[in-house]
Amino acid sequence: MTAEKIFKNPKNLKRRKFINSLMIFLCFVAAVLTILPLLYIFIYTTQSGISALNIDFFTQLPKPVGEEGGGMANAIVGSGILIGLGGLIGIPIGIMSGIYIAEYSKSFLAGAIKFTTDVLSGVPSIVVGIFAYGVVVLAMQSFSAIAGGFALGILMIPTVTKITEEMLRLVPHSLREASLALGVSRWKTTVKVVLKTASSGIITGVLLAIARAAGETAPLLFTAFGNSFWQTSIDQPIAALPLQIFVYAISPYEDWHRQAWAGAFVLIFMVFIVNFLVRYVTRNKFG
């Protein structure tokens, strides 16, 4: 039987339509199952946390044990400081590593960096925290924002490196060749042509790395340690939103539980804003 007769056979046509409809349905079910946990987490956290949000939550310090009220102003500021320090460490290293891997991919060092990045991306965050404890905390003989930022910076490096590499590989080689043909040096071509062309994608990697670091708790237990008071010195223990949520969540006090849910809602909202910025930045590039 020829291929034309097979495709025109009513039985084969019905069978193919049935299989096609079945696969579309299974893909739809898989998509729904993927979205449902996220929706449930977001809705449940919103319902549990939004009722505890008020102006005091953003302006006041945590109250002593047994006293109701207070807020997480110090933790919100502390998270900003830690993410800023982590960005200062992880973002430049990640971008430069990605550039080297993409532009000098045939060298042995580029292969070693890529392998190390792949391994680092799979290392549990708590192990990174223990490493930062051994390298920074013990050396300074004190928990500090520096140690916390160091741990978060290490966690940012793999994400920034990988996305930077992939974005640079998407830049057409014709742009590089045209720049080099005009007599522009290779490093200027990389910085002013290749890097500029891939800038929106690299920004995406940076924002995703920040979103991941913002929710990390385990490494901060060994480094920043937490603080119940205002503290902006980077060489002292500092509060962080994930740490404060952790402490409040394991406490036996109902008011602290409510504030933990409020902190969780604020943290999820922050991550949502970062992801929205990613979509906004990349809307033209990937539209």
C-alpha cells in the first residue's frame, strides 16, 4: 500500500486524529499540573500573609518575645544589603567568566571554567554557606554581612555565567568579523559590539541570579546569622528577610507566625517583581 493510500485511509485518519488529540490533552494536563503548585503557593501565602501587613511591618523592628506587633524593617534593609554585596561579588565574576567561555571556547581554561560552573550550579546552598563560614567567618572571627554577601555571590555566579555565555553565543559572528575588519581590537569588539548586543539577555541572567539569592536561607544561617536590631555595618551580624521568616516560623507564638506569613508574602512579591522585570527587559529580544 502506498503512502498516499495509507494517509487517505479513513481508519488511519481517525487513529491519527485521536492520537493527536490525546497528546494535546496530555500536554495540557501536564501544563496545568506545573502551574497549580505555583498558584496554590501564591494564593495560600497571600491569604495567610496579607492580613498581617501594615505600615509597622515595614517601619518597625521586631518586638521582644511575648509582645505583639513590630515589623521586619531591619530584615528588609538587611536583605537589600546582602543582595547588593552578593551582586558586587557574583555578577562581575559571572559576566567575565561567561565572556571568556564564549569568546575563547577552544582554550583549556575555558573548558575548566565551564565544568566548574556546571558543578557549582549543583552544589547545595547549605554547603556554600559552610564554605563561606570556613573562609570568611572564621577568618574575621565574627558573623557578618560580608560573609553573607560572599555566600550569595557564589550562588549567583553559575546563573550569570551560563546565561552570559549563551547570550554571547547568539550574537552573529559576522558582527565580530565586521568589527575586526575595521581594525578594532578584539577586546574592544567584545566589549563594545558583542557585549552590547547581548546586554538584554545578560541583564536577564543578572535578575534571575538576584531572584534566586533573595530567597536563600541556609547559607545565611552560617554567615549573616541574623540580628534583631538595626544594623547596617557590613562587618557585623545582619538581619535578612528569609532568616527572620525562618526564626518566626519555628517559634511557638501565633503573632510571630502571622508575621512570618507576611514576610513570606513580601519575599514572593519581590521575586515576582524581579521576574516581571526579566520579562519586560527581554520583551523585544524574544518577542
